[in-house]
Amino acid sequence: MHKSELARRYTVFMLAMVIGSFGVTLVTRSLLGVNSVACFSYVTSVYFPITMGTVNILFNLTMFVSQFFILTGEQRHRELGNFLLQIPAMILFGVMLDVWLWITDSLVIVNYAMALTILFIGSVLIAVNIALQATASVAMLPCDAFVRQLATRLQKRLGSLKFIYDLFLVGTAAIMSLVCSGFTEIVGIREGTVIGALIVGPITQVALRFMLPFKLFCEGGLNRNESKESN
């Protein structure tokens, strides 16, 4: 790829991080339960004096380091560029998560219908984020890259391993919540967690159908079309 194309692809990828963090924020604000990957971050922020975004960065940093034990030396060398770009991606995602949480701090859920609406909008944004990442095709958040690399190393289906990974995260968050509350409550895990897990995948498939403008932008197609029209 030319540097200009890489720059466009990373622009789309960073846009995905901003949109995805807003989606996670809206799902969290719905009070119906956060998505599986954010469960641990949310529960930690509830019981300890640390922001959800900061925990998310630390969690992704753990996944970033864990990849070293999965990748071979050759893979580390071959994928070093994209591997290192996970660092600014996870920082941007975590920082924007805290920014969006601060901006939406005054959001008040007045009824269950509004909660479901906020949950749905947040899930759509998460799906758009996934579709944009797939379109940019340059990097991934460490938590997603870890699962992909693990599936490749174990020669397992990515979807099946992702499901197990999400269950592990939700289970860990639930146990942590029980322990921290003296076995009186489980926070952050409700019907919205299940709803999100069920609808994000199908919505992503729909969102991918509308990614052509972003695909053309990444490949420089828009500029080429404009040049042809000018000629």
C-alpha cells in the first residue's frame, strides 16, 4: 500500500474507535447491562476508584502482551507494524470511552422503552464500528486481535472461540461483582448483555452492505473517480 492509502485506512479505523466507544457508552447508559467485552471494565469502575476507560486500556494492554505468547517469532516480525498500532488504538478507544461517559453523564433513562432504544442505538454503533474496522483492514483492538491469533494458533473456529471468550469475560465480571458486593448483587450484567450479544452480529452484516463509500475512500477510489470526471 502507498502511504496515502495507509493514512486513509487508519483514518477510517480511528473513526471506528470513536464510534465504537460511543456505542459502548450508550449501551452502558441504558442500564440494561453492558456488552461482554466491557463487563469487566464496568464492574471494576463501579467498585474501585478508576474510570471505565482506564480499566479498558489496562485490559487491552493485558491482551496486547498476551499475544506475545501466541505469536511465533516470525509472526511478530511480519506483523510488527499492525501489532504496534494496537497501542494507539486501545488508548484512543479508552480515552474516548471516558469522554463519551462524561458527555452523557446527565442522560436520564425515564422508562424501559427509552432504555431499550438507547441499548439498540448503542448496539448499532458497535456494529458499525466492527464493519468500519473490517473495511479499513489495518489493525484491531488487542482484545479482538488476541482471540483471532488464539483461534489461528489452536486451529479453532473464530466464532466459537469468541463465544467462549465472551462467556469467560461475563462470568469473570459476575464473580467479581458478587465478591465485591459481599454476594449481594451482580452489576452490569442484565438482559441487555444478552440482547447485545444476539443482535450485534446480524446488524454488522447489514452495516457491511453500506461500507462501499468507505471502501472507495480507503482505496482512493473517490479521488480516481473525481480525476476521471475532471478529465
